[in-house]
Amino acid sequence: MLYSELRNKDVINMKDCKKLGRVCDLEFDPCSGCICKIMVPGCNRFLGFLNCEPNIVIPFKNIRRIGPDIILVDIPC
């Protein structure tokens, strides 16, 4: 899968069925080349200047399924 395909998928938390956003960045393990974490913007880009949280960092182990349109994650609310 290409990064361009991954970043167009909505990230949804299975705990509360809340849409977290879309993938904005990835962290790789330089030795293995595997993805360690995905990052989702912590704030709305349009209103981000009012109250902007840091990026939501989701370890790869918390990704439950990558589907054609969404990425399901399991993280605390």
C-alpha cells in the first residue's frame, strides 16, 4: 500500500466510534523498515489556531484493521 492511499483513509476509534481524522505522518523503524506509529492531526485545520492539540500518535499494534476506506484503531478515549 502506498502512503498516498493510507493518508486518504479515515481513522476511527473503535472504543467510541469517533472519527479521529486522516493519517498525516508515519514513523518507521530504520532497521526493519516497518511502520511503528501513525499520526493523526490533533486539531481541526480550519479552527486549529483557536485550540490546537498535538498530533494523536497511534502505535501500530493498536491498529485493528485497514479497510478500503477506513482504518480502525483501538485507543483509550
